[in-house]
Amino acid sequence: KLQGVWESVEVTTTGPNASTYRAQPGLLIVTGNHYSLTLSSSVEGSRTGPADEAKATADELRELLRFTANAGTYETKGG
């Protein structure tokens, strides 16, 4: 069965500009027939918040909230 929890750790790309880097935070949860995926979709590299959130610019705050989320059901067929 395809069930478990996985955390993003490393991203490897191939091709002319191949690279490997530490992944932004992300989590995939798979149960009997449901899944949930959330991950940071900010730029490559570590993500830090503004030094003073009370004085943060709109762009700095938007960067903190940049993420991808997806959830739903799945079905497996065959092997």
C-alpha cells in the first residue's frame, strides 16, 4: 500500500544546468485513498523572515506566504 508521510529534503535537476540543493520545507501525507501536499514555493535557498515583522514591506510579507497546497483522493490500478 502507498501510505506514509514524506518530507522534502533535497531537489536534483538534470540537463545542461544540473544542480542539487536543499529543498524548501514541504510535506506529503498519503493515507488509504487521500493525499495532502504542502510546500514552500519561494525561491531556491533558505527562507528567512523580515528582521522586524511590524516594519516588513508588502513584498517581504508576500514571500512568507508563498506556498503550494494540494489535497484530494487517488486511486491505484494494477501493480
